[in-house]
Amino acid sequence: MLVPRAGRYELQARIAACHLEASDAASTNFARIAELYDALAFIDPTPVVERNRAVAVAMSQGPEAGLRLIDALVTSRGMEDYYLLPATRADLLRRMGRGTEAATEYEKALQLAPSEAEKRYLGKRLAETRR
């Protein structure tokens, strides 16, 4: 365990600090963020924490690694209506060049999205994927 004595809020603060310290997404230390999410998942093993960990893994190790973690969450109880799960799957599939599968996931996410802003964003990504 990387940070065994750190509590949930300290870990969340460290994750936020990693994002704030980076000047842009490309310079974000996603490997460190994934390690922090590993520690957070140990003390707060929620599906949302696991989804965020999968994103950090995808950013540091590639979309295939992240997709394996996301796929393990697809059957998690309580995640059926969580629009960010299919949205994340869609993004990873798109980055892997699997456009047809990505479009299907964007459609699922679009149906579940809670706000008009999210629906517009996902609709735009869906249209881009279908091209």
C-alpha cells in the first residue's frame, strides 16, 4: 500500500493536487493518481472510486488497461444508471479504434445523462464517432 495511513479526504486531496500541479492533461502524473486511487479503493471501495481509478490507469497505461477495469464494473450493483460508466467505455473504445462499439456506448450514456450539457457533449462525441 502506497499511503496506508492516509484517510479518504487526504487521498482525495492528493489526487486533486496532482491535477492542479499539472499545466495540462499531458503533463498530469496519472501513474501517481492511479496509485492514490489504489489506496483510496482499499479504504473506500465504491464503484465510482473504481471507475476513477480505471480512468487514471487508462491515462497512464493505455486504454486497453483501463477498459479491462471498466468492464469489471459493468455488472456492479448500483452502476446501471451511472452514465459515466458507458461514457468512459465509449471513450476508451474510441481511442482504441473500435468506433462501432464506442457509438453503442455513447448512445447508452446519452440516454442516461442527467443534464442537457452532458447530453450535448455526448451527442457531439457520438456524431464524431459515427463519421
